[in-house]
Amino acid sequence: MSSKKTPSVKKFATKAKPAAKKAAPKAKVAKAAPAKILPRHPKARVAEGHGSKAALAKAIAPLLARTDEDTDALEVRLKKSSNAQLIRLQRATQTLKAKYGNREKLIAAIGEAQRKGKDKDYLSKLDTYSLPQLLDLAAASARA
């Protein structure tokens, strides 16, 4: 059994709220030109930075090639690799150029850091490693 509800009447009068104060208007600051938003996916990053996958492969092949490896054959293999892989290898080549100059200097720096600079067998074994592996070894040798 439900009873019929009657509207309630408030016995107390509600007080009118005072008007909220408005903050002083802020002076408009001239905005700088918005930063250029770069694409996030690898294909667009390769296309924007180098034009095509083939151009990027051609640019990084000479730096990645070992002394006994043909750069043209490496370039053909790099054209078949993924865009993300090419971007990662490009970052490795930029680090190589900035810190060491070339692959031979990097190998020599690793040998000196590990106190094996005169060990020809060790240095020839390092020459068989890929560039990212050599950069990891150099970073680990610098920490030690």
C-alpha cells in the first residue's frame, strides 16, 4: 500500500547566493608556432625522412657492411627488411658516426676498453658482429 505523496513545502526561505566574482581577464599571450607533428608509424617516418625504403637502405648499407661484405648485396637484403628495422639501424648508424666515426674505430675502442686491443683474434671476432651488437658492447665496456 503506497500512499500518495504530497509535495513538500519548505518552511525556510532559501537565501540568494551572492554572485561569484569573475577573475580579471588574462592578457592574451602570442602562441608560438605549433611544433610539427611527426608521423608515428614506421612507413610514414621512412617516407618523410628519406623518401622511400630503397633510399634509406642505400644510405645505411655502407655503414653497416663489414669489411668482407658487399654493400650492394647488403642493400638488396635491407630493401626487404621492415621499416621499423631500417629506422632502428639508421639510429645505430647515426650513433656510430657521432661517437666513433666508423666501424674500425668502434672495434678499436671496444678492444681498448676491454684491455684486449692487441689481441688480433678478438678484434677479428668483433668484426663479425653486427653494428647494434658492437654498440651494445661499447656501451657495456664504457660502464665497466
